[in-house]
Amino acid sequence: MKYYIGVDLGGTNVRVARVSEQGQIVKVIKEATEIEQGVEHVLDKIIRMIEEIGELDTISGIGMGVPGPVDTDNGVMMLATNLPGFEGYPMAETIRKHFNIPVFADNDVNVACLAESFHGAGKGYPLCYYVTISTGIGGAFSFNNRLVSGKNGYAGEIANIIIDRNREKVNYLNVGAVENEASGTAITRKGKAVFGDHIKHAGMVFDMAREGDEKASKIVDDMAYDLAQMFSSIAHVVDPHIFVVGGGCMKSKDVFWDKMIQYYKPMVHVGMQDVIFAEAMLDEPGLVGAAMLPMSFGK
């Protein structure tokens, strides 16, 4: 059996796991990232953690999932907001030289997509489009278990898709960008505008809608419609076999999921209405997906 190393690198914590080719996590180590101590410190830490995993003679490759777009050909981050110093730094090459093992890197949403494609809800479907609806909205897609990352690492990213140009300007994203209208952050913002500052998170709005509050139900209904528009835009370009959806907002899917699909169907051609919508299955898509990168790139 082949094994791989998966590295889940975040601004706060870094995790390293030994994962089988069937997606089973055999061993995992977690430490604070300590990015304030510099890039070299973090990479030395990752190298040490990989060594602590042990049994490196059984490892066929190393994959890294990172929070930002990646030049996958060279294994460098194109943008590193949460990891200052990593932008343009040859992180994959540094680790490859130490272990003399193939090392690959990609965006954390992309590797989650890969995990679901190999071993989760998207298993067996040639074209899998993964969407996460949480604090923000992210996306990625794979074809035959290989990620499509694009020239600059942004392929599949959907946060900036415009669903209504007549909305208010919120931040650096486009006016009417779906992330500003249907993410958990957006629902919290809209909830505060209607109910006041005691609304602390999107779950409170979902709970009120579940209890029948008309204003909360309107916010959630708008969310479902906006998400449907987003999915229809994706579908008309990609025409996937399956949409796999994850993220924190899925804990409240009972209040928006069915509505979203109902709104979606008339927005697309009749022949596209049978696309499968499925909830993400895996508990650790970041680690598993990172570990699958060598399998994917090795195709």
C-alpha cells in the first residue's frame, strides 16, 4: 500500500498527516504555525513534523494545502494574506530538496475538492465542482481526480461572481458579489441590519427562520435565490456531474437547501436540471486532499 504526507498549513496552525492511498489518516501531528517567526522557521517546523511522522520509506509524495492561490507548476503561493513572507517563496522546492520526494501544493479549497473527488461525495463522478459556504464562499473543480487550477491558481474561485449588480458596495469585491450576499458573513450582516447588533453569527438568523420569523425567512430565501444564481452561472460554464457543497452554513441546510435547488432548476437549460447536489462527506478534507495531490499530479 502507498502512503502520502498531507500538510494543512494555516495562519494559526499547521497539521501534518500520514495518509493511505484509500484516504485513511494513519497519524496526524498539529502545532502552532508561528508565522511571526518567519518563513524559514515555519518550513523547518514542517520538515521536523514530517520526520516525526516517520516511516518515510513508505511515502510516495508530499502534498500541501495553503490558504491562497498557488502557482501549482512551481509550488509557490501567489498571494499569502494569512502567511506573510510566503508569497513567491519556493516552499514546495525547499521541502522536496530536504526529503528528495515529490512535493506539490495547492489552495486549501482546491485540496478539499480533491479529497471529495477521490474519497468523498464526488467519488466516481468525472467532473466534480466543490463549493464551500462558510465565512466566505469558495470553489474548485476537478476532472477525473485532477484539479483545474488555472494560469494563476484562481480557477474555480467563485466569491466574486456577480449575482445582482444593484446591491450595495460592501468591500473590495464586486458590487453584488455572491460572497457578499450569501455567505455566513453576509447573513450575519443582513441579520444585524434587520434585528440589531445582538445578532452574532449566521446561525442565529437561520434559527429565527426555522422558527418562522418572516424577516429572517426573507433573508434566508434571498440567500437561497442568490446561491441558485451562482450555481447556474457555474453550471453554464462547467456543466459538472455533481456539485459537492461543504462549509459551516451547511449545518443549517434544512432552511435553504431545498429552496436553493428549486430556484436553480428554472435558471438552467432543461438538460442541465438533473445535476446532483450533494453535501460534502469527509471530516478532514484538508489533510486528505493535500495528501492526494501527488496522486493527482502523478496522473
